[in-house]
Amino acid sequence: MPADFGAEADVVPPHEKVVGDVRPALLVLLAAVRTALAIVCANVANLMLARNMARQREMAIHAAIGAGKGRLLRQMIGESLRERLRQPPGVTLASAATCSATSSVTACSWAWQG
């Protein structure tokens, strides 16, 4: 039986067949999306920090009239939970996915502390 029947075959890995020549473009797109998500995480953290800084005086007044640290903490946690429940579930899930995907960004861990 002859080894060559006159036919040729090119063996291409499935991954290369799907991705092909667009791999560099996909990597650039991935980098752009990661950058955008990091910016979103940083903006959310910035907004939460600004809100907490604006409420610093209110917390100081509560503490001055006798509210303990536990009471202040419960109030802040309750308000954060109410905000989470008010927003659509998709936003919360997207935020969680974003922060877990970009775990190197410290703003994400800040954003989840409420």
C-alpha cells in the first residue's frame, strides 16, 4: 500500500481555526475592556468615598450625642444594604464580576465594603 495517495491535508488546531489572525486584535480588545472595568471600579470607590466623607459630620454628631460604634456601624451597613437592594440585580452581579476579574485593583475591594 503506497504511503502517499496524492492527497494533502493541513492540520490546524481548533483554537487557531476559531481565533485565527484576529488574536492580536482580541488581546487589544481584552486590554481595553479590563482598563474600562478598572476605571469603573475606581469611579464607584471614589463615589462611595465622597459620600462617606460628606457624612462624616453627621456621624460625628451621632457619636457626640451618645451613639456607640456598633450603632454607627449598623446604620452604615443598613444603608449600604438598602442601596444594594434598590439597584437592579444585574448591576450588582456585574459589579461583583468586575471586581473579581480585576482583583489587582484595590478600588474594587473598597467598593464592596459598602
